[in-house]
Amino acid sequence: MPRTLHTYTVTPRLPERLAPLRELAYNLRWAWHPDTRALFVTLAGEPLWKECEHNPAKVLGRVSQATYDALSQSPEFLAQLDAVWADFSAYKNAPADPRWEGLGTVAYFSAEFGLTESLPIYSGGLGVLAGDHLKAASDINLPLVAIGFLYQNGYFRQSLNADGWQVEHYPANDFYTLPIEPTGKKIAVQFPGRLVHAAIWKAQVGRIPLYLLDTNIPENADADRHIAGNLYGGDQETRIQQELVLGIGGVQALTELGITPTVCHMNEGHSAFLALERARQLQLKTGLPFAEATNATAAAHLFTTHTPVPAGFDIFPGELMWKYFGEFAPKLGISFDELLDRGRAPLMEPGKFNMAVLAFRHARYINGVSKLHGHVSREMAHPVWSEFPLDEVPIGSVTNGIHTPSFLSRQMGELLEAHDNDPLQLPDEALWNIKNERRATLVKWARTYQRKRAERRGASDSEVDEADNILNPDVLTIGFARRFATYKRGDLLLREIDRVRHLVNHADRPIQFVFAGKAHPRDDGGKELIRRIVQFSRDPSVKGKVVFLEDYDMAMARRLVQGVDVWLNNPRRPYEASGTSGMKVVMNGGLNCSILDGWWAEAYADNGSSVGWAIGQGEDYDDPGYQDHVEAQSIYHLLENEIAPLFYARDEHGVPRGWVAKMKQSMHLLGPVYDTRRMVTEYAQTYYLPAAQRAAHLAASDYALTRELVAWKLKVREQWSQVRIEAVTSPSDHLEAGQQAQVRAVVWLGDVLTSGDVQVQLYTGPVDTDRNFVHAAGVPLTCEGRDGGAWVYTGTLPTNHSGQQGFSVRVLPHHPEAILPQELPLIVWE
Ligand SMILES: *Cc1c(COP(=O)(O)O)cnc(C)c1O
């Protein structure tokens, strides 16, 4: 055995005329540009294209020199290449968009990115959303770079054993055949007693570079090489190590690459340590103390939370924090206890460090991913702003979207293009034909797929042959594919299996179901759901009509969303923060049937049944068993009485006019809204641009405003215990509409604070029979000057609504340049 191994890489030698293929292969725009993909299919031929897992970079290395030489003489191929290259060059060199002037560079951090099945560094919705964010940023020419991990094993691949139980495999990623390139740059992150190194790779996503950190390099000790081993694997210590590399190493990587971001966007809390590293770097550069440094950097941070339950946040015990941050705290000029405080909140897991709290405290901008999830997030974060009314917890929402071109079938894309991209103009027959074709394609593909899978599993010949007869290209097809987390209730449909038997075997209006999805390796509850479905699918009465497809990934997602008629989603409310897979069926002419949770709650509220179906009415029962019962009944009812009858109501041309009308409404009303181009534009306008401006403002004149604000906050904090409301007087407790009624408040601010440091507000709104505000808002009172040592404020009670109204007086800190209550969550109530 040799003791030394030298490695080198070999790259294909392309004839001069075919040189553009290289850039086309290594720019992931092919993931959403069918013509570019078609070019590589021509180059490879179908079998090699499949063998290379639809990965042009791999294809380049596998095509023979003879083929290259032949194609470089082929006029057809050269014409195809030139057309694609011209389109690509125009895309790449598009002029800057004036909307993003002055934005600088946004850095987007995420633990996973789902860009294409051939770059397996994602597990599910969060990753696909991050990937779609980059693709849309590229399309709207937003200046953005991204940071993530290059996992050696990525997420697991799923197979099922004979019993239907999930088995996980972790095939290693061969980085040298992935559509990524080394940058030649490296970083080193300080770990206890050692440095952990990471190489920086780059995936080019249209105009957007995605930098990926790879810890599997010789500089690292064996254990450290596995830090970026797999996604969400390992124990808590692996987790904190990964998050150190992503947050701290990610910021270092940007520095190493010469990129100075104006705004950092944390996609979920995994990267929140970046806040500490950004403060440290600024302190090194400017000598600012920690408070000033965090004040200046937090202005440029946006935190997007995707979690619907507090248990979803990463929480690290104090000892683990001590191990990894004991030596970091002094570098920030703070004690370890002060550092721990940055991730602690009253009521939240005492003694532990919560990554979401760290992010809440170090991001001036925070959002959830649907309107309902914004509300849920405000509830979860309430302990951080506990003195404030729930609706004043400073968390907004940007509803998720999907990158439509990545999920749209080629045929549908072409049909839309031929009709000004206006779904309402599509001829019914043409639209219906495409749906039929795509359903048939799905069925054909599923048969081949199941056959191969059965063979691999060593199933009996009869079982292998049965695969050829599963599903029916003409039958109403319902898709259900997502992670098998218990809250998603993958087996809700099976509550009454006789009803399902009846549905799938209906003489005139049969229905078929296609299931897919992975359970987390440690989630036995999720795996049990999969087993139930798989075992049910073997029941002779439903065989071939209820199908489970193993190893759900982005390629399968595309096939499903393009082929199915209805996308079913039945999570337990409100645990689906947004959900995105249902959005992927929309422009493919699929219809949604879903619980009113996440995005569907607002899509349905805005458009009603013209675009799909709601399971239940958004009512919540205390008994989860009863909830399941009610919602399962609702699903059966919809399928039996609404969905199947509409689908099978054909006219003399065989077209279901009512169904097609719904398809068009759904495409027309939902398509443009639940799209990442709308979403990323919203992020840019609501958060990135204001954050960049504010950060620049705070940094101007050697951080003059930052210093002023920190000094002001210190003063207010020190004096706040003195603030009290001494007296409030109001007119009679019965008023007539339109009557002028004055409120007078006397407020003690202590010896140091003055009326300029606070805002005294009248907090008013209608009151219910339990004397609680139905809703309320604060309006500033006017300062009338001093009366002795105290300050006098007056204002008018609103009398424009009749009924029982309430009011209370409150005092809040006020500074024209501060973002409140984020920066100083203080309040005194009457
Ligand atoms: C879109 C997508 C998801 C997310 O689905 P949800 O319904 O939002 O949970 C998960 N996995 C893959 C492969 C996807 O394409």
C-alpha cells in the first residue's frame, strides 16, 4: 500500500468551437432554462444524460472526444449552441436594474440550498426556498451572494424495505463532477484549541454566486473533516460546530473573497453566529466597543424564521456554549455571561442559548413566511418583547413563493408564451390536452420507476411486473408529497379506509393517489406513517391506485407537480409555516385542496373557491383526534361531492369546462403572487434597501450616529426605573360620537430624561365584554410642558366609533433615529 497519495483533477478538453459549453454547464441557469438543458441532452444522448443524473457538468466529462470532434462539425448542433449561448450572454450581461441602485451587496446565508437534484445539498422545503431565492434574485438582477455548505454526504437517499420501513443511504458527493468549481480560497475558524479549515467552492446560479464551505480537506483532523458531513445529522455538538462554520466561517469567507456585504440575510437561525463575528470584525477595524459594534451591524441584518414551534429553534446548553465561546467572548470585550445573554430571553429555556433569540436581538428586521406564520412568530417571540401587545412584536411577514420557471413543464411554458403569458387567454382544449399529456407522462414514468425500484429491492417477479400496470393516465390524480413529519399527517386520508376504497374504485369517477416523501432519520413517528401508506397501497382493493414512490427529490417533485390534477395538503394548523409544494402545481394547471394553513390560508381568503378547495374552515378544536376526524371527513366530502364530479363533468369534446375554468383562475390569480420574483422583490423593497440605507447612515462620520444612539440607550436604560405615570384624568365615561373629549396625563421622567427622550401615548380601541381590547393602537399625546417636576401631556379620545371603547396611557422611549421597540424594548404602562 502506498503511504502518500497525490491527487490531481482532469478536466475535459473541448474543441475551441465548443468552448462555451463549459460555462453553460457550470452555470446552474440550465436548471430553469429548458433550451440549455435540451442542448446538453443533444450532446449526451438520453441514456448518458440519465446516467449523469441530469448534470451537465458530469456530462462534459463523460462525452467522448470523438463525439466532441463530430459535434464541432455539425451545423445543427452549432446552431443550437449559438442560440443558447446568445440567450445566456444576454441574460448574463443584462444592464443593472435601477431599482437596486445603492443597495450594495446582500449576503444570503442558509444551511441548505435546493437548486437542482444534481447538487444534493438540501433536505426539503427550506432548501428549495433558498435555491428559488437565488434563482429569482438572478432573474431580477438583484446584487446578492449566498453562503452555504458543501456537504460530503448531503441528505440521505430513501429506500423502503419489504415491510415498508424507510432505510437511509448516504452516498458521497463527488465534488469534482458536481456543477461547482473550487475558488482556491480557504478559511480557518477558531475552535477550542485548534483551527478548523474550510475550502470555498462556488456554484454559479445565473448571475448569483453561491459560495459553499467544504470541511473535508487534509488540513483538518479526521473528526473535523466530517463537520460538513451531512445535513442535520449528528448530535448537538455537530450542530454547533456546523453553525460556527456557517455563521463565523461564512463571514470570514466573504472577507477572504473580497466581498463586503451591505446586508446579511439569515435564512433561519442556523447562521445567527454571524452576528457575533460581524461585530468582532467591526471592532477590530474601528475599535468600537461591543455595544456600538452590534448596534451598527444589526441594522444590516434580516432574520427570516420558518419555525412554527419553539422546539424548532436550535437551543444549546450553557456548557456547550462555554466550550465553543468561552474564548470568543473576551475578543468581543464582553464577559461570557454577557455573551450568553444575547441568546437568552425571559420564559424561554433558562440557562440555555437559543439561536433564534440571538437572531431576534441582532437583526433589526425579522419576518415570518406567511401572514399566519407572522402571527405565530410574534407569539413565539413574545417573551423577548413581553411587555408589548402581541401585535407590536416587531416581526413582519413575507409570504413564500416558488421559482416558477424551475417547476413549469416545457409544454405549459410554451403554451403560455404563445398567449402573452396570460392564463385567461389559453384555449380550454389546448390547456386540457397538456394536463392530460403530463398526467400520462407521470404515469408512464412512475411505472418504469416502480419497476426499477422493485427490482433493486429484490421483489418477486410478479411484484416487478405489477409495476407496469400501476396508475391510469385518465384518472383524476391526487398528489401528496412532502416530508413525513407527524404534523403533516401523511396518513390522514387513511382514517377510514373503506371510504378510500370506495373513492379509488368508483365506477364512473375513480380517483388515484400518489404519495412520496422522506421522514427525518430520527423520526420514527414519520417513518411509521410511511409504512402505513405503503402497506395500505399493497391491499388488493387499492393496488396500483394508491402508490408510494420512494426517494422524493426535486426531480420527482417536478414530475409530480406537472402531472397531478390536485395537490393535497393536510397539516395540523398552524404548523405549516408556509408550505410551497402546492404553489408548484399552480402554473402547471394543478389545483390545491388544503387545510387553511400557511400560504393557502391567505390564497383562499383572497380568492375563495374559484382557485381550489379548503379542507375545513380553519376552525381549531382542543382534541386533536376530533380535529383529525373532522378534517378527514371534509377531505372525503370534497373528493366525493365536489372534486371528482367537477373533474368528470365533460362536454361533447371531452373537456371538463368547469374544471378548466378553475385551472385558469388558479393560474391567473395565484401564479404571479406565489412566485419568488414577487417574494424577492418584496424582500428587497421592504428590508434590503432600508437596511442598507440605515447601516450606511449609522456608519457615516466614523459611526457618529451609532455612538450617539448607544449613549442615548444607555442613559434611557439607566433612568427607566424612574419613569411612572402619576395621574390620568379623562372626561365623563359616557361620550357622544364626535364629541371633543380631552385626556390629560401627568408623567414623571426622573431627573435626567426629558420629553424629548420619550413618547407618551394614548393606547385606545374597542373593548369586549371581558374588558379586553379587541384591537388597539397607540397615538402620541402632546407635551404641554412641566407642572412642578412632572410633565403634562394631553390628547383627545377618539369618538368616531360607538360602543364600548377603552384607553390606557403608556410611555415608550423615543429617538428619531432609533428603530423601536427592537433597539430598546422598554415600556411603562398606566
Ligand atoms: C418544494 C419541495 C419541498 C417543500 O414542500 P412543502 O410542501 O413546502 O413541505 C420539499 N421537498 C422537495 C423535493 C420539494 O421540491
